[in-house]
Amino acid sequence: MTVHGTITDKLTAAFAPVSLAVIDESENHRGHGGWREGGETHFRVKLVSEAFAGKSRIDRHRMINQALDAELKGRVHALAIEARAPGE
């Protein structure tokens, strides 16, 4: 499975999102630190979930980072996060 697919599956399982977009931005970072041939090193996640209601921005990021711990310790060099609760 691709890193993109793994991220999508893990976030879906962990947060039952109302909406989820996982965007591979690796090509925008060609030649920068952490970039590898074949991409899947730099991602942007846009996630809306009830799980984030009442949580601070930092808590939301921590929750996502925890769910993607193995990927962040592996191939993923950078992860930009946009996490919201419904209605925000």
C-alpha cells in the first residue's frame, strides 16, 4: 500500500472524519531536505472530525501525529495539518 493510502486508512479509522483530504505535496519540495525520489515524503492533511470538538489546535495535532507515528518515524518527512471540528 502507498504511504498516501496508509495515512488515509489510519486517519479514517482513528477519527471517522466528516471530510478528509490527504495531499501529497512532495513534488513541491524536490531538492529540499527529506525529499526522496518517488515522492510520498511531504503531505498536507485536511481533516474535519467530531473527535476534535473542544480540543485545542495543539491537541488536535498531537492526536494526528500519534495516529501516524509509524509513518512520521519512517518515510514521511513533513506533515502539514489542518484539523477542525464540524462547523468551525
